[in-house]
Amino acid sequence: ITVAKSSNMAWVRMPDFTATSVFSGSVLKINPVDQVPYLGFKLKEEEKMAVIKLVDGTTWTAVGSLEGFGGEVSLSNYDFDIDKDGIPYVVYSDNSATTVAGAASLMKWNGTTWNYVGNQGFVNAQSQQLHLLDNGETIVSQVNNSNKVSFPRRVLVMSIYQNSWASSELPLLASGTPIYNCNLAKTEHAAYLLVVNRGAVAGVNYGHSVYEYKNGTWSILLNNYVEPNATQTGIVGLDIEAEENGTLYILTSDDAVTSGVYNLRLKKYDPVTKQWSTVGGNPLPLDFKTSTSTSVAISIAPDGTPFVAYRDEQDQDYPKVIYLDNETKQWSDPHKLADIASSNLNIAFSSTGVGYISFTDDNNHAIV
């Protein structure tokens, strides 16, 4: 039996942004106030941050100067977010910081200019793998990459701004615990952190953990987990999404099917049963295995449908997307977005159900 299902959805290419070159991709966010898509990125030539938004679905407009703002951004260590009031923020590893070269700086758009939140270079750490969210409290996660500062190298540093900055190692991890990577997600009243452990200390075996931050307290939802029959959690393809009711989706990779070969897996957390389950029952039905160039992202539509956007490494790096059909409970066939080699994919949905996917082409231009 073949189950077919019609759909009135279509992916439409928006106006390309070619006014300047993007360095190592962009971060896509939807403004919760007016549902307008924004991109935050590092300018390839100027090595500073820039933000643009799509006005009336036809024109990309700079938020501030298109020549960039702030200090010199270190490599591709930056993130971008918009708070519930529609105010954009950027965080980046700041080579211009006078405290520690590469310390994180946070900047906020006040409607006219970009201004620092607290001090430029607000943390005594060389900040890499930066992630930002603002849901009433501004939270920045980062991996310290220096042994000449107040934090051990490779540890996870959490910085929270409430009128002033407070930075510390995540209290649920033993001091000095090294990690590989992390990612953040938010709801209106909570934050969620996905971490891949590094495996250099006793009891840490390259698994992944999920932590919840609510009412000023961190708690564990998943602790150093490795899939059955897998040797470890992979260090690429890491993403997390949260729904307002506390339902979580995490994207990780593992070699549970074939030792040494890493497949992407989407898992769901039920806040009522407090159980985790694999979405679709198996690893994602993609034709490629993860590599250092893997680019993949997840988003959940307002009706609860999971979408996965990815760079197809077996098909000329074309950007593609699949979704889990709510009726058939099966993953859709891949939909190719464009005959363009892509990198650094993002996906996000507005509250009205409009989905956006962004990526960078070979000419370092942003495509949406």
C-alpha cells in the first residue's frame, strides 16, 4: 500500500542578499513581534558583525550599519537572537576586547545604534562555540579555549546578565569537566542546554546531556547519554528546539547502527512522562553519514511538525528539507530547495506557520 498526501505548502526563493559577503554562514531568527526574518552574521571583509531583515518580503535592509559594528570577531564564534519584545542582540568572540582577546561581547540594538550590554569582553574566558538566548534573562553559553584565564580550558562557561554579568562553570558539571560542543534553546520561562561531553575525565564517556534552567536553577533532563550499541555521541550535527509546554527535540549523531559510522538522530522529550523517544523510530533517513562538513538544523512548526534542513553531501551539497508527516508518521521524501551548493543551513518558523530556510552559497552570499 502506498500512502499519498497532498500539500499546499511550497518553498519559494526570497530575494538574494548579495550586497556583501558573509563569513562562515549566518544565523536565522524570526522576530516574534512582526514575524519578519532576520539574519545575523560576520562580514567577510570587515570581520565585524552585521544584521539584516527582510522588509515586506522584498528587500533586505541593514539593522544599523552594513559596514558592521562592534569589535573584530574571532573566526566564526558568534550568535544572534531576538527577545520577546522584538529587540535584536548579538554575541561574539571579541578580538578587540582589552581584558582577554577573544572574550565574549554582547551588543543590543536600541532602535538607532548597537550598544554593549555590560562591558566589552564581559567574561574572563577566550570564548568559542558561543550560543545566545534572551527570554527575560540574557544567557550565553561558551567553551573557554585558553588555559591563561580564570577558567580551565575546554570547560563550559555560562554567563547570565541580570543588570550585571555573572559567569561560572555550569554548576551541574564537576569543575574542570571538558566538553566538545553545546547548543541552547528557549521558551518564555525556561532555557535548555544540550552538551556533548569530551571524555577526558572519569565518568565522562563522549555522551550528551540536556539541562533545564528555570527560576534561576539548573536541573538535569538527560545525563551523559550514549545510544545503546553506540560507542559515543558524535560531535557534529548538534541542535535543540523547545516548545512552550516543555517538549524538547534534540538532534545528535551516533554509530549505534554501524560502529564508526555516524547517523543523525532526532529525539523528543515528553515533559509529562519525562521520557525520550526517537522521532520516526530510527535515525534520520538521509543518504549520507556525518562528516566535519555536515550542516543540518531542525525546527518545529506551530502545529508540532518537525522539519529537518540539511546539506546533502551525497548530492552536490544541495540544500534539502524533510518533515515528519503527522498522519503517516513517516519522514517525507527529501525536497531540494535549489541547485546550489550550500553550507551553514538554518531553519525557523514564524508563529503563523511560515517556514524559512537560509544557507550560504559558494560566493559567500546569503540565500533564503
